[in-house]
Amino acid sequence: MIKSICCIGAGYVGGPTMAIIAQKCPNIKVTVVDLNEERITAWNDKDVHNIPIYEPGLSEVVAEARGRNLFFSTEVDKAIDEAEMIFISVNTPTKTYGVGKGMAADLKYIELCARQIARVSKTNKIVVEKSTLPVRTASAIKDILDHTGNGVKFQILSNPEFLAEGTAVEDLHSPDRVLIGGDSSEDGQIAVQKLVDIYANWVPKDKILTTNVWSSELSKLTANAYLAQRVSSINALSELCEKTGADVNEVARAIGMDSRIGSKFLKASVGFGGSCFQKDILNLVYIAKSYGLNEVADYWEQVIIMNDHQKRRFAKNIISTLYNTVSGKKIAFLGWAFKKDTNDTRESAAIYVADDLLSEQANIAIFDPKVDEKQIQYDLNYLETRTNEANKNGISVFKNPYETCKDAHAIAILTEWDEFKTLDWQNIYNNMLKPAFVFDGRNLLNKKELEKIGFVYQAIGS
Ligand code: UDX
Ligand code: ADP
């Protein structure tokens, strides 16, 4: 029985996952470490509502377990030394330089972790890959660990995380399945069993799948590629609906009731975002290419091409509807996060739509209930389209939606926050320039109600 776990990386994956393991396994000491001091300080904040990651229900879980058997620390070496099992949950962004630039995963953080584990470990360890990794990363980690020369034995498991942000606590409490990949050797299978035993504290046995390491790694990429493909497929149809007079919501409903297709992930939108979909598909494409499988690579790459098109088309439509110029016009953005119920903005469609509109010299006013100005500026600066100064001058960030929309020419809905549905839309209309446009990138609002007030309302795919 494992008694002590360490997790390297206190982000969107490591933080929530370890909080739930600690909650469900009070006999296991769980220490989450991160190099980022600010992040750890926030995890340890006396007021659990100040933890750095917003997820419904997470503060309550942290309140229950923190200080009992859940700890957050910056002492990485100490935590590695004390743990029998080490989860690696560090970030694996897409490479921004060198071979595979813009496509392959940057594994430098993973490699640094492996080297650190190798240097510090004095006893045998089970190392669990939690971050989404390209296929065959485990063998790289194993290479590094096995050549430390201090006689310590390592087993490497792949245990990809399938939680979706915004529903992380629910997803972790009752996952559709838990996937654990391990080596077929006897030692490998013992390690797999130890991790199975941890999850078995709250997950039904028939939902815990064990596979070889490569299948587990590839399944994670495949699951995300399939989900993203559904969104790109419905988004591709949304454009056709707009041209033909069909309504994409009606089409989605009609096909979703076919039990072979199912109703989930058929919501047409301004485009998918998040840290996983694009990165994982690009990984899949890169792996396919590296094996010379060009048709396979092209097939999956089209999912990304469609998604980029959808974001760009949304911005173009705003510009052309506003009489082909947005220069000097105030465009209000409601939402910046990549989906509701999270403060994560990675790859959010809002960033790219804003970028296109800034290039046309629009003034963008932004409100998101969980994202602050610093983050928004960081996201835009990261694209390096213009100077940081120009980004700063082009946007203004507000703390309430009414101020954001005041005197605006148009409103763009970029995130499907529930609270946007119940705003006082009459009040917003009264304070806007006329004609008052709403571009609903999430098909969130009620067309009839808004048109009755006087808005010119455009949704995706109808
Ligand atoms: C995803 C996977 O769902 C999860 O299993 C994996 O572990 C990580 O990647 P996440 O990125 O948190 O999770 O969010 P998800 O709910 O999958 O949404 C991704 C994007 O697709 C969001 O921008 C969302 O708004 C968009 N989306 C989703 C749509 O546009 N339409 C839909 O019907 C569904
Ligand atoms: P994810 O969504 O995959 O959880 P995040 O970026 O939210 O990604 O979290 C990854 C975390 O890993 C970051 O807080 C980062 O500081 C941390 N990290 C990266 N490399 C190391 C390392 N070598 N040691 C400790 N923490 C690390």
C-alpha cells in the first residue's frame, strides 16, 4: 500500500487531481510541489477561495484535506525524497522553437523533472506521467532515470487525466474511466496494481482500465482528437447553415438524438480552445508525419485548420457587418476564458478574435468574471502581433458587464458564462450606440428576446 505521494506541478491538472486523491484517501500523504512560489502561496492561502485555480467545488475539497494529508510546497527535492509514488503534472506546451516548432510538444519541463527525480531519489520509486505527453515519452523518462547510477529502481506508469476544466471535481469524483498504462514485466504489473488500489478507494473496479504504456499515451491524444473533431465538424456545418437558411442548433439536435452519434460536443461555437485539444492534435499530426503517414497527418490537421477558420471568420463577420470598419469603434467582449467555469485562458478563441480586431484598430472592452487584466495582456502579448504598448492601448478591462457595453457599437459573446444569460439586456441596449449589434459566438442568448429589445442579433450557424 502506498503511503506517500508527491506531485510535481500544481496547475490545472496536478492541483485538482491531488486534492481529490487526498480527499478520498485520508491515509495517504499527498504533497503537491511547484517551482512557482506565488502559485504555492495561493494554494496555501488561509481563505480557500483564493486558491489559484477556479473550479466549482474545488475550494471545499481543499478545505477538507489541506493540512490533514494534503500539502502544497516549493520544496521539490524533499517531497521527491519522501514519496513512494511521484506524479509528473508539469506543463508540456507546443514547441516555439527548433525542430517541430509549432507542432511537437516541448518536453524540456518533463526532462528537467526526470533529471531531478534521478538526482534526488535514494529509494525505489514509481513515476506516473500525468501530463498529456506524446507517445513514447515514458521511454525517454525511463532512459534518464535508469542511467543515474545510484542503484535505485524506477517503474514508469502512464495515467492520463481526462478531466475537463470547469467540471474537474465532478469528473474526478466519478470518472467515465481511469486509464493506467504500465510495463508488462512483473515489477511493472506490481506498480500498476499499486495505482489501481489508490483509485479503487472511490472508483468502481470495472471503470479502471489497464493497458500497456503506449496504448495509454495514445488513448489520451485520441480522445481529445475525437472530441475536437466533433466540434470542428459541427462548426464546418455552421457555415453551410448560415448560407442555406438551415439552423445549426436544429441540425445538432436532430443528429444528436441518433444514439450512435449522441448529443454531446455538438454545440457550434466561435471555435474550441483550451490547453489540450490543439496541442494534442498537433502532437498526433507530428507523430504521424514522423512515421511518414502523411494522409493520417493531413486528416487530423484539418480539425485545426477548421478551428482557425472558425475564429477568423467570426472576426471577419464583425468587421463586415459594422460597415467594413471597426477602426476607433468600441467592441465589447463578454468572456475571455476558453469556456465557462474556469479562469483558464489558454488558446481561448477570444484571444484570436481580439487580435484580428486590434489589427483593424478597434477598441476592445473586456469583461470576464474570473479573468483579470494582467492575464488578458499576457495572452495578447504572447502572440507578438504588435508591441505590448499597442495591445495595452487597444484594450480596456472592466469589472462589470454594463460598463463594458456602455457606448459600444457591438457586443461579442466569447465565453458561455451562465450569468450573461440573465443580464439586464434592456439596460445594456439603452446605453449602446445604435444600431446595437450582438455577435453571439456561443449561441448562448435568446434571439427572439434580443430582437424584441431592438438588437441586431447574429448567432453562429443560423
Ligand atoms: C478537454 C477534454 O474534454 C478532457 O477530457 C481532457 O482531459 C482535456 O481537454 P477541456 O479542454 O477542459 O477538456 O474542455 P472541453 O470541455 O473539452 O472543451 C474544449 C473546448 O471546446 C472549449 O473551448 C469548449 O468551449 C469547446 N466546445 C466544447 C465547443 O465549442 N462545443 C462543444 O460542443 C463542446
Ligand atoms: P496543466 O494544465 O497541465 O496542469 P499548468 O501550466 O497549469 O499545466 O501547470 C503546470 C505547473 O508545473 C506549473 O505551475 C509550473 O510552474 C510547474 N512546473 C513546471 N516544471 C516544473 C519543475 N521542474 N518542478 C516543479 N514544478 C514545475
